[in-house]
Amino acid sequence: MKKAAAAILFFCLISTLSFAQKNDSSPKKIAAKDRFAGLHLDFHAMLRDTLIGKTFTAGLIDSLLSIAKPDFIQVDCKGHYGLSSYPTKVGYAPPRFEKDIMKIWREVTARHKIPLFVHYSGVLDDRAVELHPEWARINADSARDKRAISLLGGYPAALLQPQLLELIKDYKLDGAWIDGDCWALGPDYSPAVTAAFTKETGIAVAPRKRTDNHYFEWMEFNRKLFRNYINDYVNVAHHANPDFKITSNWAFSSMMPEKADLPVDFLSGDVAGSNSVYSSAFESRCLALQGKPWDLMSWSFAWKNDQKSTKSVVQLKQEAAEVLAMGGGFQTYWQQNLDGTPEPYQFKKMGELIRFSNERKAFCYEGTVTPQIGLIFSTYSWRRKPALGLYTPHSQQALKGSLNVLLDSQLPAEILMDHQLSDRIKNYPVLVLPEWEGIDPLQKEELLNYVKNGGNLIVIGAKATDAFAEQLGIEKTTGFLKDSLIHAGLGHEIIRLKTDFRQVRPLQGTRTVGNYYREDDLRFREDNPLATVSSLGKGKIAGVYLNMGDFYTRNKNLLMPSLIKSILADMDVKLLSTVTGSANVHQVVTRKNGKSYVHLINTSGPHDNPNVMVYNEVPALGNITVTLRASAAPKNVKLQPENTPLQYRYSNGNITVSVPPIAIHSILEITP
């Protein structure tokens, strides 16, 4: 009996140790760069939500993580209504909970060794403003904002920072994704802010209207306060736990086009609404060169006119491909039910997207985009466009539309912000300045020197070209058509569009591309080109005399891509990679681990159709050919992630490959 009892005791001890090892709940430390394929869930708790945790179980979360297998997960913590979805001791919460779901999230994610982040609303907090009206931002009409806090009010020190510390210390979280921050900002006319503004600038009265004197200085001061606010809460979190990873949603992105010089650990943003394939392409290019780990989040559902439908996996894969090709991480946003539970019927979709991303990680993540065409984001000009918000997507339609034209021309393009230009300008065969008016005079000089030293510059815009008239080799005429119906033609194609158009007369030696027509008739051609190309020093400079970015986004057409490609042909630009066979391919060229990659993204399908919410079919693209310049024949060319060797031809310094049909995202891997 003693031997039997000893054996049973030994078995129990071994089982206990084995279970303890299997269920080791110590959280995994995560480097910011390890945030690659993830999930985001939130539901923005409200006072009426008194059943939080009712059907929430550890088994449900275990199933989610076992099926989806994310690298990280972000879950609801405190939404824009200001109510916490866990029983906070320092903030505001619904009056009753069934369970502490944050505790369960932590226990299960730790057991799976999956980092746990939280979604936390920063500047937007309805409840804090309701209970502490003195914390509210004061708007230009002198009314207290009902949702947004004042950066110099009591909220950051009395609620935001203590609640972050609570989450770090009591729940051992790995990080936070602070939402409702930069895009929720407006100038604050509270006494503390206006007094600080006067003290720093000497300007006695804070301007109330966008047309008032010193409005620029006023907006810049408010932006400075926001940067201080981020710096403070990030430092508080890092002091409590140096391994805690934190960011402010959309910081140092298209909405905040500045140098990423605050101590946020990574950059991120959520792409919502429709036309998300183009949006993902644009936002990725605004984050890719900022020098920090980054990811983009796609909403898993389409939301239009207060109507909602879950997107298909095909739709979301197209959005993911635009992000992955640029070297970023990808996550999707799924809503939690009102009791905090995730939706089990979505777990399979989540897993498919995680697998799609992970299959491409070795060929994409943190790859370096090869400089080809640099599209300039003039932060200087953007800052000087009067806007109601401090960090918003104002004055960007021309930039976005110009990028769409380039991508739809199968041209590899990046976005360069002002602070990135000087260090990178020599690397680009072509730069494009898209409709920015009043750019930095120093930047203008830098661009002209770039051309004189052999670069190629395309200046787009009826007014933007005025600043370069002398170098463009044109004589301006009195004909400036403001928001007018014009007929633009190239070759045998004419389109009628409503836009701004500058009528110019080319000087001798200036070449022309396209023409203005009086009617939709090739016989009524006027002596006014759509674009010109002129030599300047060792390089070439082109002008496009109509505003085309916003029009292209709203009215996709064939003429504008043809116009850009004709200009590049006239400039005799030799780009690294050329793609032919379809207009529905976006191209990205990267390098990683000594290999070159050509990413080919199938952009077919009605993703940009305003009348379509969801689609689940994208026809594969065949007959695609890629020609890549190379100094020598490669060792091999493979199709990834399938790892399939491809036949290629090398001749006269070019690798030519016929690509198998592209379903969503195919990658050519070239080993030199």
C-alpha cells in the first residue's frame, strides 16, 4: 500500500508540475517590432451595459486564441463614452459587472504567451467631461466641448495617467493603443491654454477664426501642447514598466505628418470607411519611412450611412496586401458584444487573415522599399492650410488622388514628408509635387538643385506650377480657369472634367504633352498643353497644368495615368521595375536580406465603388509580365509565398518574368 500510495503521490506531483508548466501565466515580454499579425476588439462600454462578463468565459477566449493564433491582441478597456469595461478603481464604469473580463483576458493570453494590449480613449471622454466640466476643452464659440478634454485641464494627471498605471500594475498588461487622440483635437480656448499662449508668444488675444491674424501660431501652440501631453503619458507608462509598449492612434501619420521624435514605441492607425484598398495604400506610405515599427488596422466591417456589413476575407486580404507589401504589420478590428464577448462566428475569418499575413512575413515585414518615385507630402504647406482641427486629413485629397494615379499606372511610389526629403532626395529617379501651393522656399531651392544635378521633377497643379514657371519653360497667360468644365485630351482620348486649369504658352525648346480642347471633339484643339517637359541642368522638370488628384479619386479614368506615363517617357526615366498586362495591379519594390522583391497586388473588384459595401470575388489577373533591371542574371527567381521557381529571361540588363495568375498578393523573389 505504501508503494502504491507513493506512486500515486509521485504521479500527482508530476501532473501538477506538468500542468503548472503548461499553464505558466507569466506575461511574455514583447518588442515593438514583434507586433506583426494581430487582432483588435472593442465595444465602447456605456452606463446601460450592466451585464459585462455574463457569458464571457476563459474557454471562449482560449478558443479564439487557439483558432486565430494572433501575434498580439488589443481589447476594450475604455471607449469614447469614458466608461471602463473592467471594474476600475480610479476611473468611471457601469454600475455593475458580472465578471472582471480584463482579468480573464490577462490570464488566458498569458497562458498562450500572447501579448495583451488595450484600446483606451484619450482626448475623447464623454463621462469625464460630464462629471468634471472644468476638464473640458473650450471651443471657439466659448462653449465647453461635450466630448473632448482640455490638455491643460485636470484629466491627464487625475484620470488618464493613473488609469494607465492601474492597468500596468494590477493587470500586468503589455501595452496600450490610445484612441481618440490627435484626430479628436481642436484649438482650446480655456483660460489656462490662452494664458500660456500669450505668455509664450506675446500675442495678447487668441484668434477665433481661421482668417484672423496669428491663427497659424495659435494652431502650432495647440499642437505643441498635444505633443507634450503624449510625451507625459508615455513617460509615466514607461517609468512604471519599461517593457510596456504604447502608442497614440495616428500619431506621426498622414494626420500628423511630423518627425516621429516622441517616445511612442510603435505607430498605428485604423483604416475605416469605404475605398479601403486605396486608403491602406496611402496610410502605409505615410508610416513606412517614419523609422519606428508600425502597423495598420482594417475595420472588419464596412460602415456607410449608418449601415453596416462584415467584409469578406477577400476584401480584407486586399487591404492587408497593401500594408504588408510596404513592410508593416497588419491587424483587423472586430467588435465585441455588449457583455464583452468576442463573436465566435468570426474566429475562422480572423485566423484566415492571420495566416495570410504570416505566410508573407518572411518576404515583407520590415523590408526596405526601393526608392523609385517619391510623392511629396508638404507638411509646410499642410500646416498653413487653415483647418478646424489640429491633426486632421485636411488638404490631402490631391495628394491621395495623385498617389492613386501613380499606383494605377503600375508605378512604384512612396510618400516623402518634409523632414524625410533632405536625407533621401538623391535616391529617387523621380519626385512628384502634387498640387501643394506655398511650399517652403528652402524646399523649392532643394528641389531645383535636385533637378539640376540630374533628377526628374513633376509639378502638378494649376496654381502649384506658378512657383516654377521660369524653370518649366513657359509663359503664363491670363487664362486661369477656376473650377471650370474643360476638355482634356491625350492621343485619341478626351475627358470632360471640372477642375482648375492654367493656360500656358510653352517657350522654345519646351516639349508638350496632351492638349486642352474647346469641345469634346479632336478637331477643336487649342494651343494650350496639359503638361510640359523642359530640361534644367542635368535633369528634367515637368508641369501638369490642371488639378487632377481629387477628380481622379472621385472619377477614375484612363487619361490621367496615361498623362503621367507619357511625361515619364518624355523624361526618359528608367525605373527599376516595369509591370505590364493589366491596369489592376499595384506594384511595390523592396529589398530584404540581400534579395529583391516585387510585390504585385490584385486591385480588381469594386472596393472603390460607392454603391458596394461588401464583395467576395476578385478575378485572378493573368498575362502579367515583370521586367526588372539588373546588372547580372540572378541565381533564381521564385514566386512567394508558394516558393515556386519561375522561368525567366535575362537579356540586355533586364530580367523578364511571366507571372502566374495573381489571386490577391504575389511576390517575386529575386536572388542575385
